[in-house]
Amino acid sequence: MNQPFLPKQFTPNKTATAKQPQPRMDADDLARRLNVLLDSLRMVQEGILSATQRQREAMRTAQPMLVKEATHDQARHGLHLKDIERERNLLVNEACDAGLGPAQATSAPVTLRMLAASCPSDVRERITRKADSLRTLMEQVSKETRTTRAATQTLLAHVEGLMRQVASRLSHTGTYSRKGTVDVGAAVMSAIDMRQ
């Protein structure tokens, strides 16, 4: 049987296994990675909160360019948050594979606070406080986002109402309905007297 040519460094060794196992995560590595992840999440959440507050203020002062900038910043932070969430999922999976996840199997998602329980005792409390502080910040971001969304919807409804009012005032022929849309109805006849 012909085997494909492999350079010497890739020739399988009969005494070695085909795949070398990766070193398992230990509690110290988990603590270090949790700290980095929590710091990254806090930074992004603070950025989202700041951008949301700037957006609301820009709307209050009717500055559309500042609204656009704040919205752009929110989107940028959202993309960063997506990357961090991927890293969080990877960390949870690696920790659980290493036996550092929750002690009992659970159908609920594994939280960072649950993982903190597996960290060394000298850093566990600090990591737990960071996780609790992050949760509080995330709740604040959620509240601020809901408030800004409601303000945006109210502002848009107000502008739409103004547009309808303008359309109805400008439509002396009655072509536009009260909604500001074109109604299908009887044809409007007009005549111009050209006699002198």
C-alpha cells in the first residue's frame, strides 16, 4: 500500500499517540482568565452605558450628528461584546472539561460566578465581587437602554405626527388623508379661466 510522502517531522511515531493532549486548565489559570474576562466585560458595558447616555442627551438637545456618533459607538461596543461572549463560552467549556465547573450538573447556563467558586480561595472573593459589580452595571445598562429606546419611540411618533399635520395643511385639494398618505378617491377637477 502506498503512503503519501510526509516530511520527516510529520512521520508518525509508533510509540507516540497521534494527538498530544493539551494541558488541562487549573484553578489558577481559571482565576487569571476570569479576571481578564470580567475586566473586559466591565470596560465594554461602561462604553455602552456612556454611549447610551450620550445618545439620550443628544436627542434631548436635538443634535442628530451626536445621536449618530453615539449610535455608532454603541454598535462598535456591541461587536466587541460579541467577541467577549465567544471568549466567555470558550472559557466555560474549557473549565467544565477540566472539572472546574459547577459541582452538580445543571440545565441552567454556567455563570462566571459559578466558575469563581472553583478559583483558589485567596482570589475567589475578589472575583465574586467583580462578577456581582458587573451584574449591577449590566442591569444599569439594560435600564438605560430601555429608557432611551422608549424616548426614541416617543420622539419618532411625535415627528410622524408633525409630518402628518404638515401634509394635511399643505393638501388644499384633500389629496392626502389625515394620516399623510394618498387617498384614492374622486378625481379633482380644476379649471383656469384664460379670458381677459
